[in-house]
Amino acid sequence: MSHVELKKVVLPNGEEIAYREREGGEEIVVLVHGNMTSSVHWDVVIENLPENYKLYAIDLRGFGQSSYHQKITAIKDFSEDLKQWVDLIGIKEFTLVGWSMGGTVSMQFCADYPGYCSRLFLLASGSTRGYGYYPLGEDGMPDRNNRVSTMDEIYGDTKYKTVQHAYDTKNYDILRQTWDMVIYNHNRPDEERYLKYLEDMTTQRNLAEVYQALNLFNISAVHNGLTDGANRVKDITVPVLITWGEHDLVVTKDMTQEIIEDFGDKAIYKELNGCGHSPLIDDLKQLLTVMEEFFSGVSSVNNG
């Protein structure tokens, strides 16, 4: 197995960013994690992508072993950190892979900084129109008619309080139940890996801020029900692959359809069979095949 090293750098903005670097060939791939995760959760990809790829997996601000000195207020804060980080370590012409919230960060980065990323792989990504935060109704399901607009509403919501309390008390049972119910569809990580993931989740220090940043995010050309679209999708000019697991309970088919609609013929779409929100665990072999086809420019899938 290729050598993987955990490194840290201090950005010009004062944040210390941790990242994993795996030795490899000329082709650079940068992996950007989602909410409730960090670079730790990319381990199966890092261990199994062929050695001709040079891999980096970043811990975004407030996650994993990165610092959280300044609170984030928008997804753009993460993408600005990403820009300072790639400049500091000196990489260009890389493929960007964004999972879930990491997809929104990666889209913002590509819109703002053309000439850096050469391909964009969206894995179960949050929508171009954001990820609305809906409080739980009396039936225990999100109340789609009652989208929150303020941080105070998030702080008062049952879903936020449940996850934050599990973090604060290191209640791995609640976190495991949540992931078994909502994230994993077909498979579970082995016990050693799962425990590592659960421990890592509790390092997150920005849960409420991330919920609200996703709630406000909108780079489409339309109003998302809370914020006007910034109309930035048009500025993403690199090849884009949109992937989505057919049983994903976190990012819905409707959200994925928004991304497909907003990119139009500028992107291609691939549905991942038998997968939920974590194709990395549900069907790693399928995911790696789709990734490698896209990285090498041989993807032949059609818009869906």
C-alpha cells in the first residue's frame, strides 16, 4: 500500500489545515469531505485508488484535525480555505472530488477559481441550490413547509440538538444508529473502521454553522426559497460528473435533479446502483470504476 502522511499547514488567514497526502504518480486528485466527516472517511478510496494517482484529502476548517479559529458563515469560507491551501502546497491541474457538502465547496471553488481544477467529480453532492434545513414536524419527519432562516432556529431544532449532544457526550451509539438508518444502505464499515469514523465525527466544531451555510447556498440562476441564485454555475467550465446513489436518503433525487438541470449539457450524470449516501462503503468497487473512468476521460454515461 502507498504511504499516507498526515500533514498540517497554516493558511494566510490563520487557520491550520490538516490533510492526508498519499504518494502516487502525476495525476493529482483532491478529495473534499462532507458534513459529519473528515479526511478520515476517505480511507477506503485512498487505500484502493491505483498508485498512478497522487491523492490529497483535506480536513475542512472545524473538522478533523484542522483548526476553527474563525466561524464560517457561508460555503464560500470553506472554498476560500481550499484556495489558500492549494496555493500554499503548490498544486494545480487537479481533479476535485466533492462528497455531499464537499460537492458544494468544490462547485464554489471551481466557479471562483478557473484554471486550478481540471475535472469536477460530484459524489452525492448537495444541490447547486443548497440544502434546505427543515425542522422536524410532529411526525418526526422534516416539515417541508417550515424552512428555517436563522441560526437561532437551528440551535432550537431537535435534529441539531440531538447530533450536537451526541458529539458533546461522545455517544457513539446514537451516531451509529443515525448512520445505519440514514447513510449506509447496502454495507457497513468493519468494526475497527466504523469506530474510527464515529470518533472522528465528534471532532466537528461547526455543525450549526454548516447546516445554515448549506441552507443559504445557491449558485444557481433561480431563487431557492430562501436566497436568490448567484448564477455561478455558468462559470464552471471544466468537465463535470454528477453521481448519486439510487437509495440516497440524505441528498434526494430531486436535489440531484436540480444539479443536473442547472448544469445542463455541461455535465454528465451517473446513477450508482444499490448505493445510499456513502457509495464508499455501500459499493466501493462500483465507485472506483466510475471515478477512474471519469479521471481518464472515458466516461460515456449520458445525462439522466
